[in-house]
Amino acid sequence: TELVLNVVLRRSPCVRAVVAVIASATIIIPVVAGGAGAAPATENTDAVRPFHINIPEAALADLRQRVLATRWPDRETVSDRSQGVQLAKLQALVSYWGTGYDWRKVEAKLDALPQFVTKINGLDIHFIHVPTALRARGRC
């Protein structure tokens, strides 16, 4: 089973979940019973299980290499965005993702939050459960 790290943002004043989306580069985390990133297997596959992120360094190195190996099209023929994202802007973003983005820092921030996995309609769904501060103040 593979778990794609996605996020859900619920706009209820009493429930909020944090969303973690990695631009256009998605990291797929293998979820193996008892393995890194997954709680031990239980009989109830719909159970909510604790989750911690553990991306191998080799996967991050491969992702950086693929991002930096992007084959670029010719520059757009107009000076506005009518033909889509301007090449220079996209190249700057890709350069940041390939050399400047600190995944380990983000991973540590995410792992500081209570993360879980549960199976819904046969798919492992990752979520972060963080109650709103309104609940702590008795406002919901």
C-alpha cells in the first residue's frame, strides 16, 4: 500500500486539519504494517493508526535530482501571463525546490503534530488532528 501525503483543510471553527502539499512534486510514502511510517497491523483495518513521516534520504536525493533535471521549453513569446506561468518564475521555483527547500525541517514540524492514518474505501488516508484554540477557550 502507498500513502500519498496530502492534506485536508476543514473550515469548521471547531475542527481544523493541516494540509501539506509539496508543489507539483509528490512524495509517495510506502505504508507497510509494522514498518517505518506505519503503526503495527491490527485486525480492524479501518482503525485510526498513529503515523510518523520517515522519508529515506535516497528518495529525497532522487527527487532533487529529477527536479533539477527538468527539460525546459522555450521562453514564452509575450511579456504577460496569457500563455501561462512565465518560464523565469517557474525556473526560480524549481531551483528552490531542487537546492533550497529543507525537507527535514518541514518533516520535523509535521512530526511534531499528531498524525494518523485510516483506511477509507480501501485507501489509506493520512490526516493531522489539531483541535482549534476555540475549543480550549470553551467557544465551541
